[in-house]
Amino acid sequence: MIYTITKKIKIIYHKLSNNWSSDVFSSKILDFQNKSKFIQFLRVELSKIKNSDSFEDQIKKNVLRSIGKYSEDLIHLGFLIFEETSIKLYKTKKYIPSYFSSPYLMIHLPDDKSEEGTMHSDYEYTKDGFVTCWTPLETYNFPALLTLGKLGQIISAFPRTNNLISFFKEKEISKKAIIGEVKFWSECFMHKGNRNSTKTSSFVLVTKLSKEPLQIGSYKISQGKLDKALYQKNIINLTEIDHKEIYQIAFDLVKQVNEINNSKNYFSIISIIEKLKKQYNSNYIKIISFFLSVQAQRLWMRPNYFETLKDLKISNPYRLWIVLDLLSIILGFENTSSIQRLKGKSVKFIPNTLMQYAEKCVDSFEIEKTYLTLWNQFINKRKIH
């Protein structure tokens, strides 16, 4: 009890004393982006996606995000962001990071309601904290980020104040964001993503800098260098995949799973998974595993929005995101946020046969101890109920 109270007091103090934001412009980051073939590929592909209220276009967006996770270019960009931001971090905060997180793309289609955020911080309890870096890969001609004033930021440090801070006026962090710029903030800083009010897509790389390894996956910098051996197994030669084929695989898979969800015939999922594994190589399976988790997260965040889309009739978005997260885990556990969403759910509607199949698959993976513990907690809770 005393430990719990002490920890809560420490968290409040940490949030009050470590709440800030800043930015830096780097010509090196600008030059790298303009030379990157993968970033150019993204710009071309996103210029073709026009309708954010189409489920098919939502899937294309999330497939591109998933391909980005395995891009060597984006890992190198993450390292460059680490180098350029660390200079200002040391000068202004005396903060010297040693790690940067795996690349994480966010894409904002025109008027994309699924990407409009809620006011939050990136906080998680760590010894030395971390810094979130938000780096545009395309110009944002609208105020992409909103925040709270000083009083709202202070009140947000205290527990159970979410409803209270909703009464505070939101303010723009900036009117626009340009290529070559990095906006960065402490893990306690309150912010939210704004809906894209323009007619063109924008996208951004999010990476975190820290003094210790991050649960989301991170790379250690030693003597100012990034060792390729650290990330070699996490990259895919993007010239060896067909993104249009992956669009179709992803759309057909979600469509099949949605039909199964509507009919509650969950037993047939096993045969679908086995067919995927036989038909496609490990790189395709990795991308699809990550995609399913990303799509599940958007359904989890905006279930009512996805029910309104015309090209895929979803009758139960709550169950659909659960099944997509479970499938993501079965196919490779490529995004650990899936188990973080599932850990508190009993999912009684999933038949024992499918859960036993899932357990067998997970047993064959190499998973960090933290996430294996969460998986076991999820399994044990289901067995108890």
C-alpha cells in the first residue's frame, strides 16, 4: 500500500517537472528524405488514395504503414533524427539518449476521421523517461497537432482528470509542419492529432529516444554508430514484394474475417491462416501480421466510424478488432500492441479450438519476456472464466 502511494506521488512529481515540447530543423533530414526511394514511393502511392471514407482506401493506408515498419530507409532516418535531436536535447535539457525506437508511420488522408486523436500524453513509467519525435515526411498545410495551455498541462499530471481537462481550450502547436523539421516532446506532454482539413495526404515518422530499451522495440547507439546487425533481421527488401498484391491480400482477408465475425463461424479461421502460410513467404506474413494489428487498433479507437463505411458492412466492430488482433498474434506477433489491447479481455466468443491453435503458434515464436507474460495472463484469464 505504501509502495503504491509512493509510486503515485513519484509519477505526479515526474509529470509536473518533465512537461515540455520543442522543435529543430535539419537540412540533413531534409536531404535524406528527398533522396530516399522509399519515401518517394510513399508520396506517389498516397497521392493515389483519395477517399478516407472507403474501407478499401483505409486498408491501403494501413498496408503502407505496415510496409514502412520494415524499411531500412526509415530506420536510417530514425538514426538521423536521433543524431540531430540529441544535440538540442543535450544543450537544453542535459538529456543524452542511447536508444531510438523502431520506425512507426502515421498517415493522414484528407478528412480522415479514423486518425483524429484524443488529448493524451505518451506517458509510461520509466526510470529516465523518453522523448517522442514527430517528423513530417510530407508538408502538413494544416495544424496537425493540438495541445493544452500551462494550467491544463499541470492538471493533467494528477490522476482521474481526463474529464476535467476536456473543459480546457485546445491550442495549435503550429500552423503547419514542413519536411526537415522535427517536433519533439517529453513523455508527459499532453497533445492530440488534428484531422487533415486539406485535400492532400500527409504522413509522419514517429520515433522515441530514451536512455533505456523501449518495450515497443528499440536500437542502441554505441559510440555514435548504429550497428546493422541490430536491425538486419527487421528489414525487408522492398523491391522483392508487390505492394498491390499485399493490398489485395489484406482486403480479402479482412473481408473474410468480417464475414466469419458476422456468421460467428470462427472455426474456419484456422484453415484461412494455414492457407496464407502456405501461399506466401515469411516477409508477406510479417507485413500482414503487423497490418492486422494496425487495422485492429483503428477499429478499437473508432468503431462507430468504421460501421458507417459503405464498401464493407461491419455489424460488430468490437468483436472484429479482437479477432484481427488475435490473427496478428497467430501470424507472428509483429506488433506487441495487440496483446496490450487483448490482455484485459476474456473473449469468451472465441472457440477453444482456435485458442489452442493460437497457443501452439505463439509457443513456436521468440517473444520478449514482458509480452510472453501478457500473453500467458490473457490465456489464463480466459481459462478461469
